[in-house]
Amino acid sequence: MLLITIDGPAGAGKTTVSKMLAGKLGYRYLDTGALYRAVALEVRAAGFRPDDDRGLGDVCDTLRLSVEKNRLVSNGVDITDRIRSPEISMLASAVSARPVVRQALLGIQREMGRLGGLVAEGRDMGTVVFPEADLKFFLDATVRQRAIRRFAQFDKGDGQTLEQIEQDISRRDANDSSRDIAPLRPADDAVNIDSTAMTARQVVGLMMARVHRMLEQS
């Protein structure tokens, strides 16, 4: 049972391929981005600024997250469909850069990966959370292609134009890559995949080939 990480920027297709890969392997799936989005949602509801570490700490201290039948539940409320808006995406990027938030979620993530048999997707899975992972992937695509995918994912862009989504993705890339704490970057031993011209099925096929090769060698 392997511990597999899939990192990459917004819109690269991490969620889709991670779920597909976990399904093919019969592994559990961990969407760490959803955990940060959950924090962002609760921070907004509480009226705290994303740089208010005391407020963020209060939110994290009272946050109770669980995954029930692939639905994310926060303090007893199903928030799965409420955390995918552009506003929450940008706020999640901001709060995820705060050490108090990262530390609060780190233990939860590592406990889930302790026994292996897990596909974990995020932005620092292979570099910070699971540096000992058996197999690491870094999934990327052009900004334009990622914007097109995100536009199709939302209901008519969720009120945004394709150009606005592209600008949001570029801004988030800059935020995630330049932050002091756990910046977005491939792990030194990651397998880099450019998914710009690939379907999700093709990406998963490439990943499965790597998985089989590793299992054969073990």
C-alpha cells in the first residue's frame, strides 16, 4: 500500500486525476485543498481577516472536520458545495500561507497518511506534509488551459468571464509560489507531468504505469 502525493497549481486537474487514481488502486483519497477551503469558509463566516493569526487560531481551535461518504463536514454541517467559489479559493490561498493554519491541519493530514494506501492532493504534499511519500507527482498545465477547465467546472463560470478566471489563477499562482511558508514547487524527486494537451484518463494512465513499476520493484 503506497502513499502517493499529487501537487500542482489551481486548475491543473489534481482533483479529477487523484480521485480516478485512488479509485483504480482502491486507495483512500485526501483533498487537502478542501481542508484549507473549509478554514477559509469558517474564517469568512466569523468575520476575521486572513492575516489575523489570533482569529485564525480561534477558528482552527473550534474546527471539527470530517469526510463522510466523500462529503466534507465542518462542525456538523455539510459544506462540500459551499467551498468551491472563486472568493473562497482566493481566501483559502491567503489563509493557507499562515503558520497557525498549516500547523493545525498538518497533524490531521499526517495521521490520514500514516498507514499508506492514500492518494493525497494539494500544493505541498510531497514537499512538506509527506516528504517520505513513496511516489510523488507534480501536475501542471498552461494558465490558459487551467482557466478553461475551471470555467467549465463552474456554472457558466460562476459569474466570471474566462479572462477573469485566468487572472485569478495567475494571481493565485503568484501567491502560492512566493509565500514564505511551504511555497508551491515540485519536490526534488517528483514526477512532473504537463497535462495541457492530455485528458484526465491519459494522465492517470501515465501515473498507473509509474505505480505498477514501483510495486514491481518492491
